[in-house]
Amino acid sequence: METVFPIAVRSTDLDGQRHVNNAVFFQYFEQARLAHIARLGFLPTYAPGDGPRHSIAIAETACRYKAPAYYGDTLLVTVRTREVRQRSFSLAYEVRREADGVLVAEGESAQVWIDEQERPTPLPDAARRSLEASLGA
């Protein structure tokens, strides 16, 4: 299963050359990642409360830039689950310009599930099942 997340390029996303700054793509990945995780039915819990808290830490992320994007573009960020491990999972990203389908960037990220003490911990069963089900979909 993949999640497609549309993003309208804002003027604040641009650099001095008037195209989307390279660092902004990691923000796009983050927005798409959270949408993908929510679609899979689980979100990290950050706020203090009665139940156990858990979170996802980014262990590694990368981006390869293929073409510039500009103010006014709508970008479609597609995110897919690539791999599920005991305490982590990886995602792949593809960013295309909606108007012409041009590949603008692609990347990946590795996420580690952490507990309240910020130590790696096994993925909860429900999250693991959901991630594994999304691999072949």
C-alpha cells in the first residue's frame, strides 16, 4: 500500500535560486510519513497521559534530487513501506510534480520505535501487522 500526499509549494520553501530548497524535501517526507502512518492506523503518542507512550525516532534519511520544483507547483509525495524489522521499519519516497509527472526527488528513511526512556523497543504487534500488510499491497 502506498500513500500519496499532495503538497503545495509555498514561497517560504524556496531558496535564493527561487526553487525548493534541498532541506525542505525532508519536511515533505515527514508530512507524507505521518500521513502514511496514520493511514496504517497507528500514530506515535507524545503527550503525557495515562497510557504507555511511544515514539518513532528517525535513524537515517536520504534524498536524491532529480529536478527543481518551484513556487506554485503541487508536488505529490508517494510513500511506501520498504522493510519491517523487530524494532524498526524503512520507508521509500517519490516526489513528482503533479502538472507533468516529472520526478523531482526520491528518498528513504529508517525509523526506530522507542519507549519513554528513548531506548529502541520492539514494534507493537498492531503496528507490525499493519506495516507488514502494507509491504505487499
